[in-house]
Amino acid sequence: MRAAARLVRVLGLPVALVLAWWAVTAGEDNFYFPPPTTVATTFVDVWVSGRLLDDVLPSVGRLLAGLALALAAGVGLGLLIGLSPRVRAVFEPALEFLRAIPPPVLVPVMLLVAGVGDRMKILVILSGCLWPILLNTVEGARSVDEVLGDTCRCYGIQGAARIRHLVLRAASPQIMTGIRQALSIGIILMVISEMFAASSGLGFAILQFQRGFQIPEMWSGMVVLSLIGVTLSVIFRQVERRVLAWHQGPRKRERAEGVRDA
Amino acid sequence: MLDVSGLKKTYRNAGRVVEAIADVSVHLEAGEFVCVVGPSGCGKTTLLRCLAGLLAPTEGDLTMAGRPITGPSPGTAVVFQEYGRSLLPWKTVWENVELPLRYKGLARSRRRELVTEALAAVQMEDAGAAHPWQLSGGMQQRVAIARAIAYEPQVLLMDEPFAAVDAQTRADLEDLILSVWRRYEVTTLFVTHDIDEAVYLGQRVVILSASPTVVQEDLAIGLPAERDQLTTRADPLFAELRAHVYGQIQQAKNRAARPSPTPAVGQGD
């Protein structure tokens, strides 16, 4: 009963929206806004066959590669900057400047530097996803609790051990926030980078459909994009629940018991 | 075992030099339990942080077992007041107690032995798999004590460890720390602002003056070695010592409040 109620809550609005779309488009014969049934059949025809391998996989691959690089670079640099006030003083103004550049602008630059291949697209995704992860890691690393820091010093947890057992874990809520922001930026940049000089990928496919007036196909591409977004966010939430159990546990308890003093 | 002579600590604060500790000398024999009390803001915590190697003294010699204290040492364990912020929240109770031992280079079997024994000594043997946030404040502080004693320190430093728990838990923890001290025979320096607690626990009570701090009095507590919440606190000698310490602290406060040629600036601790 409870599960059913939850299902209604989660799926209610999407189902209603699709039904509304259907109701509005069913009778008409609008070229630009086909009814959901047409999009659904097109979806199966176009994507379940060859395009899944030819376009979706390369797109997702580049997205994941860009995200992984952004994670490694963002956390690595973020720790370096967050842990040292001196490094921070040198880097912070430059970072503020660099992060203000909208990443899509970099596409033409990257085209010149990295060519038209995967490398350019991965670099564009990296250049956008780096900032939220980097800046959140800096924030997380510099705000490690003082008492915890002293405790680790007292008990000989220094250097790499300190970063592993204290700083990374203490900063993990902020790092996860950064990754969540990077995910949505990454999907946007994945599509945009594929709209320039590409021969495969979702952005390329959608643009191609639009130019060929294959409107239901174009719409179905967008459905694929949102499905990728939803899937990534579900996976992310599972990972987050695991990584931040220590962080969410006490909060859940507090909410259940009402506000309590420390 | 622990020797502080001529400790002086000044801070530079917004261009002004603030003298927190003027001249403090304390000596602890091996296996002794000494409490440090003083008016609030008198630099008790500063003293403890210097002894822990977390803070470099401006002047003075600090030695442990004859060796100068230059930084945190594997021979020293510290229990902080803020139990909620001194256990790693992402690790279980067991991992919290074990982690320092790992970086002390102890073998796995020895670590297991030490952790088991320490958790048993604080009556937390069943809580190994729990996370700190699942425990009450008193239980978290027990885990912090277990972590300290599992570390096999020569010196145990405690910074107002029971200031943030309720009165009943506090009495339990006081008796617990006495039993742990007897069992492990560890030299203990216990900082507190609670006069009753200092007299109840200590073999000696060191009373500090207001900042800039000097030792106001080093008082031997002549109570029987076995302490008990009921009988010890009902002992006339307990009441007398308590009143004496109270009087000393009041004196220290009043002296600080009077204007003097070199105005003393309170140092928060």
C-alpha cells in the first residue's frame, strides 16, 4: 500500500504531463509537436537498433571520461589549494577568473588545440566539470574541524594518512555536492561539444535530425538525453548514500527525534 | 615523568602581545593523577596544548620522561572536551580506537588485543560496530577514553573531558577514569573548571591564577586512595579541601579584577 502510494507520488506528475501532451497533440496534425505515441514508436525504431551503439555509447563514454578527469584533477588540486593558505592566496584570484569563462566558449579554442576528435569533447567536458568539484573540494578541505585535526595530530595520523582518513572524508559532503553540479554541467557540455565538428554522439544526432526535418526522431533524442540524466542521477544518489551514510545518519535521527541539543 | 618549568606563552593578537601564561612550573611523578583548576580563561587549555605538543611555548622547558616535548608524541594521549568533534564520524567505534595504533606501527593481532581490552575497560565492548553518532555523549566520551588508553601512553592529558555531559553521566565517568587510571597506572593530567571534580579525582590539585597565569597553589589532596561518590564527598576533609580551593580561585579572580600597573588581558581558553 505504502509502496503504491510512493509510486503514485513519484510517477504521478510525469504521467500526467505525458497525458496532457497526448491530449493536446492527438487530434491535431502539428508537424513540430508530434504526439507521444509517434515519439515512442520512433524512439524504439531509432535508438533501440543501431544508434544506441553508434551515438549513445560514445557520448556517455566521453561524458564519463570527462567527469573522471574532472574528479581526479578537481579533488587533487582542491586538496592542494584547500590545505595551504599560501597556495590558496596565489591561486584564488586566477581561479575566480577562469571559472567565470562559460565552457562552451572553449569549444572553438579546443577545436584548434585538440582537433575534432574525442579529445576535444572530453576536454570541453573537463573544463566545465572541473570548477564545481575543485571549488567545493577547496571549501571542504579548508573547513576540516579543528578538534578533529588536533586529535589526528595527537595520535600520529599525519601526511597521507591524514588526507585519507580525515581531510577527504571530512570534505566528502562538499565534494559530492560538487560532483552533483558537475553531472548536470557535463551532460550539457557533452551535447554542445557534439554539435560542433562531430560524426557521432547524441548532440550530433539530434542536430542532424533537426536539419533533416525528422522531428519525431529529434524529440526521441531528447528523451534519450533525459533518460541518461535520470539514470546518472539515480546512480549518483546510490553512491552518495553509501559515501555519506555517516553524514546523513545523524541528520535523519535528528529529524526523527525533533531538534535535540548536542 | 612530566616536567614543566618556567612555561611562558604569549600570543600576538591584532598587533598586541597578550601574555596568556606568565610563569608556570609543574612536576608530575610517574603514575600520578594531578588536576589543574583555575578561573575561566586562565590558560588551562593553553597549558595542556603545550604539553600535548600542539602549541609551542614562548619560553620554558617542557619534558616528558626526560625528553623535551617538541611535538605530538606517541607517549602522550589526549582526551578533548568536545567528544562530538574528536571521534571520526565516518568510522565505527572499533576503527576509531584502532586507527592510531595502526599508525603507531602495531601488528594486527596486537591491535585487536589492545582495542578489545580498552573497550572492555570503558564498558563499551558491545559497541565496536556502532558509529559515534549512534551513541550518547557519555558513551562517545568513553570511546575517546578507550582510544586514549589503547594507545598505551605514558602520559594521559584530559581537557575538561566531562564538562559537556549531564551530572549523572559525569559521576559515572569520574569513577570510570579513576578505575582506568589504576588499571593502566598512567600519569594523568586532568584539566577541569569544576572544583568538586578536581578534589574528588586528584592526588594533587594545581590551582592556577588568572591570566597572565602563574601557579597559585599546588595542593596535596590527603583523601584516601579509594574514592567513592558517596563516602568521599561526605568526608569532612573533602568539604574542607573544596572550600580551600574555592577560596583560592576567588582570590585569583579578585586579584585579576583589580587594576594593576600592567593591565592583564583575559585569554580565552
